[in-house]
Amino acid sequence: MIGEPTWMTPWLLLAVGFGAALLTRGVGVLLSGRVEPETPIFDWFACVGQALVGGLMVRAIFLPTTILAETPTLDRAIAVAVGFAVFFLSRQQLLAGTFAGVGTLTLLNLLRDSF
């Protein structure tokens, strides 16, 4: 039949996807030498990227859709506040702030479950 998938169809799709990725990366390498990174457009892209990450973080904290939604909003807010406090008190050590926030959320959940 015409249009019926064969054993070769997945390999053909994989090859097309690989070729597209290789082509875009190759063009990126060729053009990267001519791009001036210290321009307003790159500053704008950096700001947009940081805003997207910040927005996703706020959404994950206050409007979670995963199992995190089962934890109270107050617990999540306290964990974020502790994480930020440790981050700034430890001279902006990202790992320390992350572990403090995760540890605080874990501790709050364990305490809440034990009562």
C-alpha cells in the first residue's frame, strides 16, 4: 500500500532530524565569527531568557502542576525565602542556596507529615 510505514521509516525520520540539527549547527558555527556579542539585541535576548526562567520559577512555586502542588504554598514560599537568604549570606554560592531551599522544603514536609 502507498503510505504504509515500513521498517525504514523511523530511520529515515532520524536521518532527516539529524541532518536538520547538523545543518543549523553548521550555519551557526559559520556565522558565529561575524557576530558581535556586545550589541543591544544580544542584551535583549539575555533579558528575555532571564525573564522566562524567572517566570517559570514563579509559576513552579505558586502554581505547580506536578506533585509539588500537594505541598502547601506557605511551605514552598518559606523554602524559597530560606534558599535566597542562604544564597546571599554565602556570598552568592548557588549550590548552598539550592541545598538550603530543597532541605528546608524537605524538612517542612517531613514535619508536616509527622503531625
